[in-house]
Amino acid sequence: MALPHERYLDHSAETRLITTPPKPGLRLVVVIPCHDEPDLPGALRHLTKCDPPLGQAEIIVIINASANHLESVHEQNRQSLGQAQDWLESRGDHWLPIHLLHLPDLPSRHAGVGLARKLGMDEALRRLADVGQAEEGLILCFDADCRCTTNYFTGIESHFAERPNCPGASLHFEHPLGQEEMEQMGFGAPGQALGQAGFDGIAAYELHLRYHVRVQKWIGFPYAFQTIGSAMAVRAWAYVKQGGMNRRHAGEDFYFLQKISWLGPISELSTVTVFPSPRLSGRVPFGTGKAVGDYIESGQQTTYPLQAYRDVEWLIVQANPLWESGRFSEPPPDSLGRFFGEEFIESVAPEIRQNSTGPESYRKRFFRWFNAFRLMKYLNFSRDKIYGAIPVETAARALLNEMGVAAENENTAELLRRYRQLDRAQRY
């Protein structure tokens, strides 16, 4: 009988992309999608300066596009490939093998970051399987416009070694907040083109991301972790069990880590830091690049008000009454009542209850239903129909005050640094 990873590869990844056999001690594979990226050699040089781990590591770069992409994209991809090849030839022998895969004709319907990650991660699984590491091997996600701390490999390796049952991890990340920081990290021209408004925008957007996850921790929501595609890692067995990476054009990281979290809690690795580029981008309908562009136009980053999350906290407390009686113990807040409608009590809650064996089983099933995706749908509904959006600085201060951390006159960057400190300390 075929093993799970063999069945997965036979079904989802029939074609071997790299013919060079992996080194026998391979344990970690970094996958980097590269589409219209001007700084691929910079990212690779940075990774090769990291401390080598105990197990063997390697990098797979998926330089990708479809026939429908502009010629300028294909030209940049060819330049990135040529520059990376020239650099690899000049560096000589090194402990970190790098494989450059140029895939310029991906199917137009599916071409995008999700498919690029999937192709690279599938190949990473195949190479780990070649050396008997289809269970415990690690697949790491990075991006071609990122930098990292020098303990990137060693920190991830030791983190998973100390957590044998952990299916995946979300790594700490920090965007550079000024040109000087970018130069110190080895970034080039994109920061100069960004301008101060762009740096202000990335600070506000990162504050929004951190506030959003921090308030989830505060209310006890079970999926409270960052989902940044360039800052995540999974075990090979978890990758297989949850069906691999999806092919979404955007948000692939959010959906992927959500599924991995169903196998066990996603751990947060705060001792390793990834530094994504704060550049403008219009390639996807949401995310960092879009948020920076919107900020430059509007001068403001909004977020969800604290009350919307307090309503979810009420819902979390209702898990036991829902198990015991199939009903809320009291009328729900207007935001949740309108979002759920009558269908929840009439059909959703009874179905969850019918398929549960006890309060813990019910709670698990309930939050499989009210997961991170449904939370986002609710937050968008409550923003649009009930509470409205508020400036992220207002919300971030309100949460800190709620936590007993005095916050009055801090500006956006100062608030962000406060939240970063909380995240690094993993203070909940």
C-alpha cells in the first residue's frame, strides 16, 4: 500500500522538477516564489549568510509567469534568473544548495503566488521523501523580496525539535520603517521609491495586522496567529495530511495555515524574524502592497473596532450553553444576531451538536465552523452594517488600555513598536 506522501505526490505532483538528487541529510527546504521580482539575488545572498543548521537545508526558487503576463514581467523574470545564475556560479561551493526553476508558461487560469508556492512545496516534499524525511522534514516559505535574522535556519530547526507534535509555525516579522533600516538590511531602490508616506503606510498596515491578532488572543479565539506567506513553516506530514498548498491568487497563506491549524495549534516563533519589503504592489486585491497604496492615497489605515471582537468574546462564552441546550443563554449582540440570522439556531447549531460527543467535542466542531475565515466575514459585516471602521491607532490604543497597558499619545510607529514587543515576548 502506498504511503500518504506517495499518494499525494502521485495525485498532485506527478512531474519531478529537479533532477539533481538531494544531499542525504536534507531536513529543511525553503521555497521562494519569484514573479516580477527585482531583488532575488539579494534575498538569496542574505539566506546564504545565515548560520547553517544541524540538518542539511536547500532552497527552491520558482520563477514563474503565464503566457498572458506582460512582456515586461517575463523580461524581469529572465533578468532575475540570469542574475541569480551568475551569482551562483561566482560563489563556488557552499553548504546551502539553491535550485532555480524557471516556469514561464503556467496555466493562465491558475498562475499566481498560490500555484507557485504549491509547485515549490510539492517539490520540496518530493525531495524530503527521497531521503526518508516525508514525515519530519520541514518546508519553509520565504519570499524573493525579504531578509531575515541570521538564525533563520537554526531557530526554525530548534523550534520544531522542541515541539515534536507541532504541525506548523508562524514566524515573527517586521517591515522596515524607513530608508535607513532598509539599507541596513540590504534592500535597494524600492525603499527610495516608497517615500515617507509609504513607510507610514506600512507601519499603519502592520499595526492593523498585529492589533487584529492581538485582540483575538485577548478574547480567546483559537486561530490567533499571523498568516504571512513569507514567514511560515510546516512539517512535511502536515503538508500532506491537509492536501498541500492551494492555488489561490491571494490569501493562499491565510487559507493554508488555517487548514494546518486543524491538526494542532500553530506555534509562534518569536526568536526568528523575517523582514518583508514594504514596497507598493498591485498584483493582488489585498495585502501589504495594496494597503500601502491605499494609505498613500487616503492618508489613513482603518481597522475593526474593539466592540466587534467583544461580541465574538460573547460568542466564545456561549459554546457551553449551545452544547447544553442548543440555544444561547441570552439574546446575542445585534451584530451577531444579524450576521447569523435564524439559520444558525435552527440548523447550524443543532447539526454541530448532533455530531458532537461532549462539550469539548462540540467546542472543537463549533470553532471548525466559526473559523478564521468566518471571523473575517463577520468582522467585515459588522464594520459595514453595524459599527463602521475606525483609525487603526484608535483601536490599537483602546486594546492596550483594555489590557492594562497605558497608551495615550503614541504615534503609529510607536504603537507598532509596542505591539512588536508584546509579540516578541508572546505576552497575551
